[in-house]
Amino acid sequence: MRTLKYAILGLLNQNDMSGYDMSEAFGETLNEFWHAKHSQIYPELKKLTDEGMVMAEEDETSNRSRKVYHITNKGREDFMAWLGKDEDLPETPKDIFRLRVFFFSRLPMDTRRKLMDSQKLAHELRLRHLESNKQAKGFNQNIPAKDDDAWGDYLVLMSAIMREEMMIDWCNRCLELMK
Amino acid sequence: MRTLKYAILGLLNQNDMSGYDMSEAFGETLNEFWHAKHSQIYPELKKLTDEGMVMAEEDETSNRSRKVYHITNKGREDFMAWLGKDEDLPETPKDIFRLRVFFFSRLPMDTRRKLMDSQKLAHELRLRHLESNKQAKGFNQNIPAKDDDAWGDYLVLMSAIMREEMMIDWCNRCLELMK
DNA sequence: TTACTCATGTAAAGAGTTACATGATTGC
DNA sequence: GCAATCATGTAACTCTTTACATGAGTAA
């Protein structure tokens, strides 16, 4: 499926950037739903260059040695074809914690509670982090325009917040049942 | 991390079963949060046998040639140590659709709407499927006892339902914003 | 000068999917 | 007889992570 390819092309379709910049993008906004290590990004950029999807040039403005990539017309066409394509839902993503919960009946009640409390706390921290991101991006004041690149960012951030709220809600219900 | 190992040990800790039975378990209840193809299960069972975690015997009661596995004491100890261990939250799982939404501003509005409608429908179908599972397992009538293996099944099914409801909710909010 | 960040790469191993391959049993 | 299901396995490939490796600039 080469999804990383499209994640990279999508970023380059918004702005020219280096492999390092992409690692950072995958560590910030996009992080909630996609990520990749630099050891995966650099080889993929090389491959995309060979395929004529992107082009690199040395960044002369920087005093560090960095390669800035930009998307080609071919790359843009390929990306846009992918972007508008309606795909089947993939299998639900794997979740180690919920796998653990599936086997919970074998644990003493206080251990179950401890694990569930810890899980809840972790999601609360994540939620707070997302809320502060939302604040920092000004999404609390105004929603981005529909043709602004930040619009997708907004929807995805909203989704991440809803997911964390749901997880906390579930933890609470489970803790209720453990009383 | 060898999570598949623990998924298998967990299943064998509940009941003796064959590799084929495990594929089926991964396709039913557990499917919402873990799954594996037979091509991954059989080699793992072989490895676990070599490690002394499980033991196989020919099923004489069946007129088909099947190997039934059971967990050893060593396997059970290893599984229980894993089960009670509090691990850090992993990175959020990748989600192709939300990656797509991140780049939505580049698509015409009717395409965005079409993709979002289709996504919503897919989650509605999944939710209905989960609700009928819940009904079939009798979880609407009574909640399993805390020491029953079905207890974990119940919590995990509840979580899957909440996830699908959240996704539908998010789709609705996005569609609202696209008006 | 030392630690940190920026910046780019490769190698090896592990996890997971798809395809290849076989054979017996059951129900129509 | 034929299709579907039961049942087990291997091979090749893709995707992802961890570890190895290097070097230059920046700030204390």
C-alpha cells in the first residue's frame, strides 16, 4: 500500500522540506495518526527520487548541510489520486492494553485496578497535551477556513481529543465495574 | 516485545486448542484488538514448543489430523508475569483515513463529503455487528462474573462499541463542518 | 570543551501480509 | 463428483524498529 509514500508526498504537497523536517512533522501534529523514524524516511525519499515523485536540492540558505525536497508534477498527480480514493476500512488496529484486559479475569482485583488506573492516567496526560496543542494553534478561538491546510489538522486533532476522552470514559466504566 | 506470544499463551491459559482454533479466536471475539494469520501462528507455536512454553499432542478424538496445544507451567508463569506488568502507552496507532483527512483541504468539498459519508457508513456497519455480538453473548441480559473469562471479553467488547460510536460521532461533526 | 541539537545515512532484526502448497473430511 | 471447510505448513516480501555510524554547528 505504501502509505508512508503518500504521507511524505502529502507533506511535500503542503511545503518543501527536508527528511529531518518530516521526522519532526511526524512527531508533532501528524503524530496522532501517522509516524515514521528517520531510518524509514531517508530510504523512502531516495526511492521517491528514483521514481521521479520528488526532487532534492542542497539548501544553500542554511549553514548546515541539508537536502530540501519538493514534489514533482508526477508526484502530485499520484498523491491526488490516492487522496480521493475511497478504501475499505482496514482491520481494527492492535491494542496491547485491551489484549491484556481480555485476559483480566486471571488477575487479582487490586492488580486489575492498578493497571486500569495507570492506563487512565496516561490517557489523561495525553488529553491534556492535545488540549494545550489545540490552544497553542488557536483552534479554541477560531476554526480554520475550509481551504486552509490547517483545516485537516483541526479535524484530526478533534478526533484525537475525542479518542482520548472515550478511552478515559471507558477506563472509568471499567473501574466502576471493579468495585 | 513478542505480543503474539502472549496472545497465544493467554488463549491457551483459558483452553487447550489448535492453531486453527486460534485463527478463529483472532477472527471473532479478540478480533477487535488483536489478530494474526495462520502463517504467523503456526511458526510461533513451533517456537513456543521449542522454548517449553507449550506442548502439543495429536488430537485422537477428532478424525481430522489436528494438533492440540496446552500451556506448560513455565508458559503460564511467563504469561502471568506479562499480564500483570504495567507498560507505557505505545505510540498512537496509525490510521490511514485520518492521515487522508489531514490533507483534506486539497480536495473538492463534494469528494471530502463522499469519503466521510463512506467512512461513517463503514463504522455504522461495524457498530451494528458489535451490537449483535453483544446480544448473542447475552451481555445485554447479564454482565459476566468478575472471575469468569467472559468478563474480559465483555469489557473489550464495550470498548469496541464505544470506539465505533466515537468514530460515528466524529464523522457527524466533520460533516457538520462541511456544510 | 562538552553537551545538545541538527542532519543524514546504513544494517540487522522483528513483525506482519500475501502467496504458494498440500491433504483430509463433510455436505450437497 | 464438487465445493466448502478443516487443518497445517513454508517462502517471499513489505513494513517497522533498534542499533550502528558519522559529522557539523551552537550554546554553556
